[in-house]
Amino acid sequence: MNGNEPLIRVENLKKEFVGVHALNGVTTEIRRGEVVFVVGPSGSGKSTFLRCLNRLEDPTDGHIYFNGVDLMDKKVNINQHRQKMGMVFQHFNLFPHMTILKNMTIAPMKLQGVSKEDAEREAMKLLTRVGLADRANAYPSQLSGGQKQRVAIVRALCMKPEVLLFDEPTSALDPEMVGEVLQVMGELAREHMTMIVVTHEMGFAREVADRILFMADGHILEEAAPAEFFENPKNERLKAFLSKVI
Ligand code: ADP
Ligand code: MG
């Protein structure tokens, strides 16, 4: 692989659900260590974009190169690549019948052949990092929303992903729990974890993004560094969007 190859390169990505054009030709690149935010009105295709990246949705057309490999190639073992793309959802998606520790160790043990001992050691290290080591044997229903989302983030990290995809990770949280989740995400961003974050938290985007993409109607209408994005928006739709959300 060429050293200049971005971690993810998306070319003319399209997704059509029956009668709905959710993605209308999205082209962009994500470099290693980059923190990219995706914002835009509801229904603009943000979730579909994230879900197509790891082929949770099958794109209708276009290409997704991950580490230079075209994930749209029928011969590609998508599960192998998917393990390198951690995903954090709005509704946490923890396994309700498993303890926090088990939630974190099951994938590394089953999919990556990590020993129980090593998986648990890594999980405890990560839980300690987010202040939840004492909840290792609790079940998800015993945790607050903010705690659950912190677990979901470190559960994704247990797989040692090359990129983390966040789909509105704080949208389902009570306001007082948003800060603790953004704090964890902010730390990862400062450590140059490659991240793609869909969010409505504009202040946070401005603070930690390297680049922000504005989506509307299944297109990226503008992409820029935060200062330029917020202070000098060019696209009329973006101007209208910013005037409503800020
Ligand atoms: P956003 O995350 O920006 O709110 P989505 O990616 O969820 O937008 O949706 C983009 C468009 O695709 C919307 O019109 C939505 O209704 C449609 N859509 C998303 N998922 C499905 C699906 N599984 N079936 C049919 N239409 C869908
Ligand atoms: Mg969405």
C-alpha cells in the first residue's frame, strides 16, 4: 500500500432504498488520525453514510477503499475489515443479558482469538480509563445512559479498531450525561484516534474536529476545517442550517 493512501476513500457512493435516494454520490477521504464530523439536517443521509462504510448497509453503487482495499469487491471478507471499524450507536446496543465485562470481552475472544485472561485484562484497563472498573460485573440495565455509552465506546476499543464511527452518540442521553461521553470522545480525538462522528453537538464539533462535512439530500455540500465551516460557510443550505442550530 502507498504511504499516502488515506485510511478510507469513498468514491461516488450511492444508496437507494426502495424509492428513496439516501446517498447521491458521496466522495471524500479520511486520513489516519483525522477526526471528521458529519452534520446536517435529519434525513440527509448521515447514518446511511456511516452504515455503508462498514457495509451494515449495502451501497447501491460506488467504492469504499479501506486501507486501499475496495470493500465493494465481492471477494472481500467484509467481516475481517468490519472488525477494524468500531461503531458506537445512539442507543448503545450493549448485549442486555451479558455483564459489562462480558460485553467487552466476547468479540475479541470469539473473533480475534484473544485469550480470556488477555481480553479481561484489556477490558479492565479500558473500564478503569473511563471510571467504570467497579461496574465490570453489572448488567447494562443497572447503568445510567452516560455510563452505558462510555462502555459502548470502550467495548469498541477492545477490538483495537483503526477507526471509530459514532452515530449521534449523545442524542439519546439526558442532558446531564452528555458531558461525560463527550469527554471520553474528546480524549480519543486528542490521542489522534481516527474518528467519524455524526452529531448535533456543534460546540463539540467546533472544538475537536479536524474537518466537518455538511450533508443534505444525500450529498456532501461543504467540507471545511471548523473555523472556516462556522465563520465562513459558503453553501446557502449550510448557512441556513447554521442559523437554525447555533
Ligand atoms: P440521517 O441519519 O441524516 O437522519 P438517514 O441516513 O437515516 O439520515 O436517512 C436518509 C434517507 O434514507 C431518509 O429519507 C430516510 O428516510 C431513508 N432511509 C434510511 N434508512 C432507510 C431504510 N432502511 N429503508 C428505507 N428508507 C430509509
Ligand atoms: Mg441518523
